[in-house]
Amino acid sequence: MFDALAELEGAEAIGTEQIRGVSATGVRAEASLVDLLVAQGLDPAELDVAGMEDLAGVTIPVEVWIDKDGLVRRLVIDIDSETFADVADATDQPLDPASLGAVELSVTIELFDYSASDIVIEAPTEFIDVTDALVDLMATTAALPASPTTTSLPTPTTLGLRS
């Protein structure tokens, strides 16, 4: 993801920082949903999400912080009312940003304790693969439906996702 963001037009290095005691280097860029999917090794065409090509022009600010071993240490995504309006407009569901008020959403994910010896996770022997249900859920919500919809996922004790 770091490499994919670094290659985007307007990407900028934002320095180094200690994240939970580990030095990390950051890059910031405006990325589209399509850019983010590709950075994760996904093919947007394979997701069969309605309106995906329309969202290619909608960008959001993203920061990725990587340590010297190439491990992601922090991911920051910021979304505001203007971004919501851009998504609605791109999917032919016009929305006045003023109707949302001052919406600011910032998601920060920090990853740490890679290979820590005190973390032991045993792979489950029984699970239900919810990958297809998750992709279906993403497809029903990606186009910002005019009325709320609900999608039920299986509720077993252990869920598994294909990588």
C-alpha cells in the first residue's frame, strides 16, 4: 500500500515518527477507492460492485506509515461531508453537503506486536467462509442506496476470510 500511495500524483513524504516505540516513515496521498483496492492486491473488476468505475474519480486523504521491515504501523483515512457528497454525486444520487452538516470522520488503525512471542493464535479447525457474503454486502452498500438495506451474515462462533 505504501508503494501504491507513493506512486500517486501529489503523494508526499510526511517524515518519520515513533509509533509505539518503532520508527516509521509516512506517505500521504489522495487516493480513490479503486486505488485502495488495487493497493491491497484486489482487482476491482472482480468485485462486481455497481458503480465502481464511477468512484474512481472520488478521492480521500490517506496516510500510510511503514517501518524499516516494510510492515504497516499506521493507516489513517479521513472523510468529510464533501467526500460523502462526491460519492453520492458519482453514483447519481445527488446530495447537498450542507444537508450533512459538518461531518468529519477520521479512522486511525495502528498495527503492532508483530511476531510477539506471547501472542498465540491457534487456527480454527471448523469455520464458515463468509468471503462471498462480505463481498455481497460491500456490493449492496457501495452505491449508497437511497433507502437503508440490511444484509445478514452467518453468525457462527468462528468466521474465516479467504486471502
